[in-house]
Amino acid sequence: MSIEQAVIEKLRVLPSDKQQEVLDFVEFLESRSHKSISPSNRWEGMTALEAAQSAMGVVGDGPPDLSTNPKYMDGFGQ
């Protein structure tokens, strides 16, 4: 069985709202593969989350959450 056939079989049993999510994701992947990566349009059409994903996890030595160190929270909310 090909990947395409497996995807179609699994897609058929999903409820219509989940099928729409799959379609949205496929269209997202398709749009990413057709975009040229130039400085002028690199971020065009991207959400903040999509733009930030490449930077997630790049700082290995920092605390996982700045709120774990009380000094970072000094003056917060004042």
C-alpha cells in the first residue's frame, strides 16, 4: 500500500471537521514548499508561532521558565 492510499483510507474515517484540519495542513505544507525564501517574503503569511518555531529550544543553559527564578519577577505587575 502506498503512502497516498494509507492517508486516503485514514482520511475517509475521520469526521468532516478533522478532514478539514487535514486539508488545511496539507495546504500549509504545499504553500511552504512553493514559497521562495527571500528576505522580503520570508515571514510573509506566517503566524508568530510558525516564525518562532525555528528558534524554539536554541538556548540550552537557561531556565525553562524565567518565573522559576524570583529575581526575574521583581517588580512584575507594578
